[in-house]
Amino acid sequence: MRDLNKLIVISMVGVCLSFAGYTQDASDFPGLVFDLSRANNGGSARILGLGGAQTAIGGDISSVSSNPAGLGFFNRSEASFSAQFNGISSSSTYLGSTADDSKLNVNLPNLGAVIKSGRSRGKWKSQAFGISINRMADFQRRTTYEGNTFIEMFPADRPADFLESATFDTELNGNNPVFFSDFAELAFSIGLTEVFEDADNPGEFFVDRNIYDTETGEPALPVEDFPTRQRETVDVRGASSQFSLSYGANYDDKIYLGGGIGIASFNKDVERIFTEAPTRSDLSELRLTDVYEQSGIGINATLGIMARPVNPVLLGLSYTTPTYYSVSQTQELELTAQFNDGEFFPASILYPDFDYNVTAPSRLRGGASFFFNKNGFITGEVEYVDYGGGRLSGADDGESFDGDNRVIDNFNQTFNFRVGGEYRYDIFRLRGGFAYLDDPFDDDLDETETQITFGAGIRKKEFYVDLAVASVNGPESQISPYPGAPLAIVENDNMRVTFTVGFTF
């Protein structure tokens, strides 16, 4: 049953362990562009408590990266840091079975300082320089799906199409298989499974699972009473962050101008562990581990303006240029087969480093705030992002990204909305907000993301402390263990708790 001179394929893994929804496949380069394009507008707990709306809010450390014009509101120098507890959960449905998974991530979403510079000069009331490290997008996710499946027969002319793994042609290649994927090559090297023709139905082939007829000892067809249990866990770690250096100035308490440079960076680590456990088979377990890492550094610039046409109203506008990343990618595959007789066969492929460039699209934000004297305010913003403006280029091995860029061209233009409010009573602050990030894809998935946020704080002359709680719903995604397989539908949710402590000097 482990004769390497026969066609050997990996039956249920297929060519790519594809992940629909643009997130968890090393070869899904448009998905990486999407990940780097959807920023969550992170920042201090104060801003997060307002639903992330910050384009028309000044005097907050988050202005350094979002709208540098807000630095013109600072009357004193300030330093702050934030800590976040991120509870990530997912629920998947696959082949009639449901599975839940979760994990906790702790991170520092914002760290920075603002230095007020100089004295008033005529109508130029103040100016300030700001420096910050801001978490722009969170890649953290953990998903598990599982279910029972049954391997059916397929026509003789469809083995390669069905499995997209290997073909075997004795006329052209003798006893040498032709591999259509690295997974098939790994399966061949460890003698995993074979394809046999059904003697009772010539022209029909079936994928053997090392199943034997109890009477003859010959390879036998799999039956529905003895299914294969599939399970996969996808663990994603990492985030994108930005180091920003900005300047803002206040002209006559009416016009606020600012600009800054951002050094963006990201790191994304993905570990996918796929297992199969067949029944009535001498194969105990198949395990495929796919580990890859993508990291990069980029640059952008942000310009901003705020205006106060009348005393209670503040308007804001900011523009962030496209972010140009230089990216490096590594990947390793390991396939193992454990048999009931104790034999264990491992095989692996370590891919060479792959370098290329990614351009994330520009962002345009407009917002407005209305102040109720010293009792508080409401604020809102609209953000425009053309996801189709992303690009892939500069592959170091000369690979063409033409097909991937055509996929990106079909990404939609979106409008994201954020709104929030703050109530003030003496030194105490209460906040609430809502954010809606639109779906950039025309498919059957709901890839919108919504956030409901609450916050509170204490503000003294020398220091302040803020807390924000955000309930994040979405986006929906789907996973397929091999081409043509049933899809696992995954619902993703986060609960984020953020603390900020700041000091003035």
C-alpha cells in the first residue's frame, strides 16, 4: 500500500489550503494588500472610546498620526502610553459541525509625546512637535474548524483537476509522477495514499485511504460509514504599526495646520495545522503544518487642517498618501504521516526568502465636531479608501503580479464612518462611539466590520487616565481545506479593553 511506483497524492489537502476572504494564505498577495489597507485608526483610549473618530478632535496624542493639525491645540507638553487587552474569538461551521476558538493578546497600541514649542508670535498662537508609535491594524486571529467528510470516486480524466496535485502517465513519463503542487511532492515522498481504478466501474478512480477489503486484503473503496475527520487550526499573530513625526500650528484659534511623516512597519506570522484522521485505515493521522511570515517597512506622509468657523463647531480634513512597503516573506511546509503500526514519515520544504513591494492606497478623512460649551461634544468622520488603488510590484525573482493586480483592480471604493461623543462633569469623562468599516468585496461574504465602544476617564491638570472598551463584530470569512471542498464559514469577534495614562509637563 506504500508502493512509491504508483500515483501517490495527498487526498484531502489539495494544492493550496485556500483561505477565501483575503487573509491566511501565503500565496494570496491581494489579501496582504487588503490587510495593509484596512486600518482601524488606533490611538489613545480617549479616541477609541469615541469610536475612533479623531479627524476633528485636537489636543490628543493620536493627532500625531491621524491629523497633525490637532497638535496646534496643545498648550502644554505631554507624554502618554496605552496598554490593550484584546480578546479574540471565532465560530466556524463546517460539514454540519461547529467549532469555537479564542485567544488573548496584550499589546501597546499607542506610545508618544508632544512637545509644545515657542511662544505666541502675533496671530500664531502655538506650535508643537509630536512623536508617536501607533498600532494601525491588528492581524490577531485564531480559527478552528472540523467535520467528517467522505471521499467519493471521480472520473479518470479528473484526478489532476479534482486534487490539483499530480498526474501519472505511463506513456509519457513511465513510472514518474508529474507534480502540480508541493503538497503532492511531499505526499509522494512519504508514501501517503494511492489512486486505484474501480474494477467494477472502469474509468472511475478512487483515492485509497490505506483501506483493505477484510476478505481479500485488496484495496477497498471508502464508504460513508467510515468517514475521515478533518480539523484545521489557523493561528495568526502580528500587527501593522506606524512611527510618526509631525508638526502642528495654531493660527488665531481659527485655523490649525499640520503635517507629518510616517514610517510604517508590519509583521504577520501565520501557523496552519491541518490534520486528517481516517477510520478503518492503517493511516492513523495525516498532519500538514504550513508556517509563513510576512514583514515589511514603508513610508507615507499626512497633511491636515482644522478650522473653527464658529466657536462651537470644529471642522477637520486630513489626507494620507499611499504607503509604500518593502516586504519579505518566508515559508516552510511540513507533512507527516503516522501509521497504526508505529511508523512515522516526515517531509518538509523550506522555501527561499521572497522579496517584493506593496503599495497600500491613500486615505482621505473629513470630520466635524460640535461642542456644548464645557459640557462635552459630539464628533464624527467619514473616511474614503479606494482599495483598488493598492498594488504589488518588484518581485525579486522576476515573478509577474499582473494577475494579482487585476484582482486588486476589482476591489471597491469604500466609505467608512465613525461617530462618538463625550460628556464632561468636573474631572470626569464619559464616552461612547460607533464605527462602520465598509465591505470592499463583491462576494457572498459580509466583510463589513462594526465597533461599539464605551469609555471613561479622569482628567487633572498634571495627568489623566482613560479607559475604553470596544466590541468588534466581523469581518466574516471562509476557509476551504482543498480546491472544490466544502467551505467553513467563520464569524470573527473581538473585545478590546484599552488603558491610557498621560502626564503633562
